[in-house]
Amino acid sequence: MKSFIAGPNENEVRLSRFVESVTHQLPRSLMYKAFRNKRIKVNGKRAAPDTRLATGDRVELYINDEFFLPDAAQPKPKTPRRQPPVTVIYEDGNFAVLYKPPHLLCHSDRTGDANLVDAFAAYLEKKGEYDPHAENRFAPALCNRLDRGTEGLVLAAKTYPALRDLNRIIQENLMKKEYLTITVGAPPAGRHIAWLQHNEKNNKVHIHARPGGDCKQIITDVTVLRQEGPFALCRIGLVTGRTHQIRAHLSYLGHPVLGDLKYGNRKMNASSGLSTQALCAQRLTFGRIPEENSLHYLSGRVIKLEQPDILKTFDRLTHT
């Protein structure tokens, strides 16, 4: 028998999810059989898979030891190589808004390069706000992601309740995301609707004028802020948030993001001297958040980068 004490980050977590997180290679069929046979208990009493845990609950699992990792085999927290400093734009006890520079990954990949989520966990650990050895299942998490070459604002949850409620805000479209970008020529201003098809094999998307097949609708708002010579500085509002939406949609409109190697203009990219796409997630605007959401105090809040580097880049390109 193994027992666990639910911590603050397990509060309101579904019991079945908790069991999956603390066991190793336990088939779901056996897990639900253990529920039926009263071999999973909370505070000494039989519990159902959909039971919601509370901080301090004792979870007892009468499950074979083979489905638990030995203490010596427990994965150790990884420190990313060349770990970057964390730039915090906004922070409270629940979450932070971080600045992700271009070229930095949001999450780890096969390269083992430094990444934002691991750097954020290390930042919280250093502050004494996160102890990876004391957690049963939760680790600080990002609620949105940016492509490696894109810079800008990323939401990072410190606790499970904050992660849950930030995800609800995003899913219910209660937060507007706006980007700044430099395009080749000025795209037509206004709202643009199209359909996006994602090829997962090469991680590239194609834009279509009409729906069909596995296409998903995309809606992109475009405002041209400045136009000088062959370049335009634009504000982009995402109504939908699909893979590579801004980059692919602007390319489809005939005015690709400058520096974009996948969807851009090779000749203009080469002449610009940019090492990555000129795209910055610059502003987050929260709508009216229901009071039952623990983050309702964010209603009406605007969090933004005051002087993003992309503005300097535009000035350099248009005054040389």
C-alpha cells in the first residue's frame, strides 16, 4: 500500500488523474478495477474516480508495488543547459507573465536546449515558491506557447488552480492576444477569415479560402500602424489561435512576416539581415472574468510590453 497527502496543488484535482500521475504504467483497466474493488481510498473511505481532492486528503492506493517507481528510480528535476534568466513582466501569487526572447523554446525538446518552462520552475524554486521534491504531481506550467522564433508574452501558472483557471480564461475567449509584426508590404486592414489545414508530418500549414476536409476556421484582425518603403508595422489580433496562424495567414494575403523562413519571402529575408521572424506577442487584454474563477481580479487588466525590440527593428530597417 502507498499513501499520499494531497497538497495545495492537488486541491480540486480529479482522483483518477491523481492516481495516474503517481503510478507508473498502470493500465486504466486495472485502475478502474481497483476503484470497483475499493482498493483506492480517500481518508480511509471508498472513493469514486470523479472524486475531487482537497488539500490535506490522504489517498491510499492498495495497488501492486510494480506500478510504483522505486525511490531511487524517481525522475530527478532537470536543469536545462545554458539556463537563461527569467524576465518577469507581471507577477502575483498565482501566476506570472514572462517575456520569451526569440530563439528560446517554450518547452523542452529532443535537443536538450534551455527552455522557458524549466527556467521558470528554477526561478520559483530559488524564490522558495516551488519545491519539486514536495510535489506529488504538479510542476509550474505555461498556459500558452510561442513558436521558437517568436518573442513576447507567455502566461505561466505557479499553482494547479491558477493553471486550471487560466486555461478556462483562454478556452472561453476571455483574453485577447495582440501581436506586433513587420510585414513585406502592407496587408489589407480589417478582419480576415480563412481555413487552415495543418500537416503534422512537416509541421506546416496551408491556408484555404473555403472550408473542407480537416480544415479549421481562422480569424485574424489586421491594423497597419506604419508603412515605410517596402515594410509595414502591423498590429495583429488573434480571434482564433491556430498553429502558425499569423505567419501563414499573412503569407496567404501576400504580405508575409519579415524574416519568416517557413512562409516568408526569401529575397526580402536575406536583405533584412534578420535571424528570425519579426513577430512579437505584445499585449494581453483580459475581458470580464466570472467571479467563480479565482483570477476574476484580472477583469479589464491589460498587460503589455512597453517598448518591444521590434519597434527598434522597424526603425532600423526603414532608416538605413
